[in-house]
Amino acid sequence: MNYLQHLAAAFLAAHAMNFFLKIPWTPQLAAAVFLGAILADVDHSKTKIFKFLVAAAAASVFAIAYTANLGVLISTAAGIATAAAVFLLKPKHRSVTHSWVAVLAYVVLLFVLTRNIRVSLNGFAGYAAHLLLDSKTSGFYFKRK
């Protein structure tokens, strides 16, 4: 499935949950659903979230090294090395990031950062929708004999 299909399913699931629980939509809730819907695919090198992660990590390391007066060449090398490390150390697709442990970790992290159960519930809806869609379209969780 592509990210637009995951986003559509995640927002549909979150909207149904929010309607049932009478939770009004906020930008914070939408962000939690959005990130939850695409975060599971951070382990796939062709996804937008993975490419963003690589670029953000490389740019951050470059900025830190450059700010520490290490020079452009060393800072650039550090940024490139970081991008390579993220690429080489990523887990196998549909392994740890496609687990209910990852969902729980995401929900707990959202709650720790926001102290808002509604944000955590919407993050759960987004991430869980992703896993359920993948399980139905790929047979990943429910192998047929």
C-alpha cells in the first residue's frame, strides 16, 4: 500500500473513533494520526518518511559539527556518514516497526510528550490502521496455509 492509502485509512479510523468518543479535531490530533499512519514504513528505504529521516539526521549532524567549528569538510563527512549509518542500520521491512510493540511505544511517547490521552488515542488509531491494512493486504500477520 502507498502512503496515501495508509493516510486515508488512518484518518477514517481516527474520525470514527473521535466521532464515537465526541473528541473534537485539533491540529495536534491530526499530526498524531498522520505520523502514526506513515511511521511504520520508516524501515523501507523507498518511503517518504525514511528519506526524510535520512535527510534530517544528516542535516542535524552536519549542523552540530559545523557549529562546533569542525569545518565544512569534516561536517559534510559527518553528515554523509550519518546518512549511510541510518541507511545501513535500518531494520528489515515489516519487522520491529510493524509490531504492536512499536504501536505501544509510539502511544506512550505521544503521551509522555503531550500529557494528552486524546493525542495518544489518535496516534494509536493511525498506527494501528497501518498495521491492520498491511496485515490484510500482504498476509504479513495472518499467513495463509
